Amino acid sequence: MKKVIVLGGGFAGVEAAIRLQKSGFCDVTLVSDRDFLYLYPISIWIPTHGISPDSVKVSLYEIQKKHGFSLIIDSVQNISPKENTILCSKQILTYDYVIIALGANKLSHNGIEHTYSICGKPEISIEIQKTLDAIIQKKQGTIAIGFGGNPKDMSAVRGGPAFEFAFNVHTYLQSKNLRNSIEIHMFAPMKEPGARMGKKALSMVDTMLNKANIHKHFGKKISQFEASKIIFEDNSELQADLIMYIPASQGHTALQNSNLPLNNAGFVIIDDTCKVEGTSNVYAIGDSAAIEGYDWIAKQGHLAELMGRNAAYNIIQSIQNSTKRKGYKEHLNILCVMDTGNGAAFVFRNHKRAFVIPMPIVGHWLKKSWGVYSKLTKLGKIPHLPGM
């Protein structure tokens, strides 16, 4: 059997490994630098004590046990497509096919160490929780929440979790009757953050921010962060006891060290089938890939999983000498259940339409249900629903 190595234990990599193993046509190994899949979309509730940190993790060993692929816990240093080898920190691996699903690195800013990111390392969510608890203990303070962009790749932004975090903190403080004594501010360098979701969603989010009395600082680039302070390009400052900032992403370090075709932001250049340009047996998916399409596209978990499924399918077809292939571009869309802690808004956009549906109360439980569904499907306890 052909040896296929999947690099990365996130949504894209796990989905690809499961699909490849199910085929029975290849020997599959998943390589991850941590032994769990982290469900980032529901980690927004950790700081507000809405969910425990452990319940956001799904053991890769349990997923492996259920599905039968091999698992290596190691970090990838670089990939050599000409030699069909992968250099890890502990070993060198060889392959017939490889799928790169390593995720991405975050852009750095001056003073970034003074911020916390809900989309960063899993342990950071606990640090956010502790800092928020300290503000609540004092019964006063200022919380600043923001995200950045990458002008070299417009898809490399993570704005949704910042909005969700802001609305969840607002709801949490309301439940403690502290909203009037604790300020919430949002900041972003774009004039219209959230515009990629469509005009209706942008208008709705703006209304929600105003209704929640969340102060806006949009359209100003960040010069630097300092302890309890954000300094903008016009030299204005925002003092804050907690700064939650989600930087835009750039290519993973291992990709920068490898002889692979990369775009200006360091992401791997692929075709519609997720095959890396200039190769016959290397695929890249999820946040590692340079996604092409519309100016509003964003890298999201559901697209990463679709790319994982497609890459697995295309490799299996290649092994069988079939010309059948599946592409990701026809499925490009934005799909988001923007949680507020006591409800949500369902946001959808593709090349034909864009709409938003307010979902008071039920929307929050819909997202909660998705978290349970995601865990159970990864562990093979329930089947995937069509289209999910």
C-alpha cells in the first residue's frame, strides 16, 4: 500500500487522515505536535466559564484508536518534496504522498507579548479567564478586543472569534450586573471590520455593538502594544486591563524552511484539487494553503475539513489511476454561527448571495450542539450529517 503522511492534527489534518484510512488503499500516519484536537470555535466560552478547558480537547489517541491510522507526536521542521522526506524534531519520515495541514503562524507586532489571543495556544484561554476574573473581582476596568489583517493575503484574518468574544463577555458581565462599571472596546485596522460577511451582516454587527455599548476604534493601524495600552498610528492610545488581540496569520515556519512554492504571505500555492503547484504527490489544505477565489474569502474550519476530504479523495483516485478529482473552489463560502452567549446570528455568504438570520437563545444552543457533534463524529460515535 502507498504510504500517506498527514502533517497536522487540526480540523483539516484529522479529517484527511480519517478519510484516507477508511479507503483501505493506503498506510496512513498522522503527525501532530500535540496529542489532541483543539476545538477552537467553542473555546470562546472558556474565559467566561461557559465550558471547561478539557472539554474543548479531543484526544488524538482516542481518534486514532477508533479509526486505525498511525499517530506520531512530533514537530515538523521542514519538508523536502524532491526527496519525499519530512524532517521532524525527533526523526526523518518518508512518504509516497503527503498532505500539509500544519496550520499557520501569527503575524508579530511590537509588544505582542502584552496581549492574549483566543485563537492562540490552548493555555492562553485560561490566562484570559484569570485576567477577566481579576477585573470582575475589582468590579471595574477596561477590556479591549481586536484583530488584525494581513495585506499580503486577505483570507488570513480571524475576525469572527473577536466579535464572539466581545458579545460573550458583554453577556457575562451583564449576568453579574457589572456591565456599567466595566468598559468594552473593539479595535481593528480596517474601516469596516466584518465587511467580508456581507452588507447585511456588517450592518447587523454594527447595530449589535452599539446596542451593547461596545466602543469602536476602527480604521486605525496599530503602532504597538504596551503593558495595559494600545498605541495607534495617529498616536492615540487605548488603556486596558485586558487586551485580547487576534493577529492575522502567515505561513508556518516549516513551510518557510521547505522547498515549496509559497505566496507572499508564506502559504503553499495549490490548484483546485489541493495539489501543490509543481508536484505530483504533495497536497496542502486548511490554513497552510494559499486559497484563491473572491476578495471576501476567509479560512474557516468547515472549509479546512472540506479540503481535507477532497485531498484524501484525490489521493485515493490517484492511487487507483483514476482521473476523477474534486475541487474546493466551487464550495467557497463564509459560514458562521456568531455566538453572543445568550443567542447567535447565522451568517452565510457565497458568490451568489449573502444573508444573516438572528437566532435569539436557540442560536447559542445550536453552537453548543455543534461542539458535541464535532467531538462525536471525530470519535466515530455518530455519522457525519450530509454537507457537514
